[in-house]
Amino acid sequence: MSGIDTENLVIVVTRFFLVKKKKPKSWCFCLDYRRRTLILVLWSSLIGYIMNKFSSGVPKVSDFSGTRHIGLDIARSIAIVLVLFSHARYLVGEPGTYFFLTIGAKFGVELFFVLSGFLIGTILLKSFDSGINSSSLFRFWVRRWLRTLPAYFSVLLFVWVIFDEVNFFYFFFLQDLVLGNWNLMPVSWSLVIEEWFYLMFPLLVIGFSFFYPRSAFLLSALFLCCLSIVYPMQEYFSCSNNVDSLSCFENEVRKSTFRFGSLGIGVLIAYMQHRLDLRSAMNRRIKTLFFCLLISLLLVTLFSYQVASGNILDGASTVLYFCIFYPLMGFVAGLTIIFLFSIDLKFPIVPLKLISFVSITSYSNYLWHMLVFDYLKTWKGEIDSEYLVLAFFSVSFFVAGLSYLIIEKPFLTLRNKVAS
């Protein structure tokens, strides 16, 4: 992407904020947009009040530790950048040329899942060691909800106020179970999986602890991994007979509410770290771990190439793909997390701050980037694709930074005050 005209880039970004371009039917402004804009302003004022009241000092942004772990920040950064690149390909002339980026996005989401399972598993292991009760369990849920819900609800409210689009099932993460689609907020399918995991996994551990108190946590994690294969087995074979089998798999299996496999892998990693000090063991074998990671990435790449080239399309081959591909992706994502968690990394201050920024804003970026994409896509064909892609990344990170400062950070501070 050489010879980029800065003036044209500024024009694209300026148009994004100032020009009222006619929207597609599903995202149109309504006649009473001033009323909804006023509601949005009042909501922003409320958030500003909360920020002024509770944002003294820097909040502890992770339940995992008091300080950030650079390896895990790199994992988050890789995941969100892969997702952004995958969606950015639709802003170019022929997105099919960059199909491999879609595989990268799938890996990025699995990386998010494994990382989330690892962090939540670590928190719960510490809680169960100190003695879990109804009070500590409720505190865990409150901390999770104050971390994830404010930014998510803000996007839903924005869409409701500005575009007059609303469905209340989204507020309760029932869009898959009740509606069977994610049209209002396409990225919400993965958030549904995570929120149900936060709710169900602690209860699952408590249930197993009545029968196997010493191994309840391990059994719960293994149960999740098995469930992600056994539960959608009917859909596996149903989709294999579908004319558009891969599309069927995307909607019926991959985005199923209870696809907890990669989250279970993350919990297993947390268990091994807690019981066996996995980081120290792997740090002494970091070269071997790196070699295993490279081999695994190569297998995923070759498997993905078979799909992209159309060699896996029907019958038993498709079922095999369904059964193997995402567990394999989760396994490789798990190896990636172990490697980045175990290796000793040091960076100069500027790259370190950049990685931290991308990581800290990754959740907001994931929530907001599709709104940025939907708008910029309306300019496709009128503006050079390289400017659209650059504007997509620039505006997405800018909006994510604002969302973190205005919404996430105040609620993180509030969380540490009310649910510490």
C-alpha cells in the first residue's frame, strides 16, 4: 500500500463523521432522529458523570493479575487484527482474492475464546481454592457483567437510537436460541457463547464437586470440550446433506450458543498452570513448544487450503471437516496461548504501548468495527479501496479508544469499588 495520499485519507475520515450519505434500507435514519440523538446525548452525559465520579486513577483492567501480561496482550492484539483484516477484505474490489483472511479471522475468534477460558478458569480456580459460596459466585458474575455488558449495551443502544433497530432478545443473549440469527449485531454470536459460558461453567463445577470434589474443575473443562463435539453432531450430518453445507455449518454449528470447546481448552490450560506451574515447565522447553506450534499452524493452513480450493465440499468429507476443523483450531489457539504466556518477552516502550493499546481496546473494537465497516462499504467503488481499508482501521481504533475511555474504563473502576 504505497503512495497513499494523506489528503484523500483525511477526506474519507471526515466524510465518515460529517456527510449524511443515504443508508441501506436496514440501516436508515428515521424522521425523528433528533429525538433519538437527544437520548444518545443524555446517555453520553450519564456515562460522563460516571466517568468523572469513579475514574480517579487507572482501573485494574484484568481479573487475572494486577499488572498486564505482555504475551496475553499480544494474543488479544493478534486476534482483533485478524478479525479486522478479514472484514476489511470486503472493502476491496474482489474480496475473494483474500479468502485466506477469513481463515485468519476464524483463528482470531478461537484465540479470543481460549484466552477467555484461560482467564476465567484462573479466576475461578483461585475462588474455589479459597472456598466458593453464593456470595463469591455472585461477585464473580457481577465483575464479569460490569466488564462486558456496558460496552455491549452501548452498541445496542446506539443502533436503537440512531438507526431505529432493536430486538430485546439481544439484551438477554437469546438471539441464537430464540431468533436463530444475528442480523442486528453480526459479531454478537461469539459474545452469546461467552456470556452463557460465564453463567454455566461455575454452576457445572459446583455440580461436579458434589460427586468428585477433588477433580470437579478438571472434569468440568473436559465435559465442555466433549460437549462441543457431541452436542452439534446432528447438525454435522444435517449440514453435510445441505446444498450450501459450509454456510449451514457456520450458522448451525460454529455459532451455536453452547459451542464451548475452545473455552474449555482455555480452562484446561488454566488448570495446568494452577496445578502444575505450566509456565515454568514450558519456559524450559520453549524451542520444542515453538516447533509444535509451527507444525500445528502448518496443519491448520493445509486444512484451510483444502476448504478454500473446494476439495472438501460434500458427503463424508464435509462431516470430517466439521468434526475436525474447529477442535483443531482450538487446539492450535491453545498452543499459541501457552507459548505467548510462557515465553519471556521484552519490548521498547513505544511498541509496548502500541500492543497494550490494541489489547485494551480489543473488546470495544470487536463490538464497534462492523458499524464502521457498514458505513464505509457504502463508499466502495467511489473511493480507492486502499483508502477505505486504511480509514476502516483508523476509525475503528479511534472509536474503540473512545469507547474504552468513555464506557469501559469508568465501569471497570466501578467494578473494583463495588465487587472487589
